[in-house]
Amino acid sequence: MLFSLHSKALIVGGCELKPSASCNDANLSGTDLSYLDLTDASFKRADFTNSFLAFVNLTDVSLLNADLTDADLSNATLIGTNFKRADLTNANLSNADISNAFFKFTDFSGADLT
């Protein structure tokens, strides 16, 4: 799914994607969320498989138990993001800022962390 960054509100699967959003259990698989500001949002147990999240701002976001398998998080801002129990299998985190991010029990199998 592709969405315009010029729209007033980006709503995917009933979830309005904006700072401080609460999108727990959301299905965002295959979506292009690049360049969005999702600061302080909650995406617990959300499905981001095969999603494009390049240059997204996920500062202080909760991705507890989220599935980010094959997601592209290149150049993303992930400062203080909670990835506890998240699945980042084959995810691309190249050039991402992971300062103070939390990764307890996170699966990085095959992930690009360069």
C-alpha cells in the first residue's frame, strides 16, 4: 500500500498514524510509512512485516512484541524506542539512530545493523 504524505490524516487499518497514536495490534504489513513522524506512539503487537519505514521518526515509540520481519527501517530515528520481544528478522536498520533504544529479547536474525 502506498500513501501520500500530503494527505491531512493517514489512516491504515483503522489506525490514524500520527504522533502519540495508539495503534496496538494494528496490521500495517506491506505499508509505506516512510518519512512519517510517529513520536511517542504505541504499536504493541503490531504487524509491520515487509513495511517501508525509511526515514520515519519512531522516537520513544513502543514496539513491544511487534513483528518487523523484512521491514526497511533504514535511516530511521529510533531514539528511546522499545523493541522488547520484537521480531526484526531480516530487517534493514542501516544508518538508523538507535540511541537509548531497548532491545531485550529482540530477534535480530539476518538483520542489517550497519
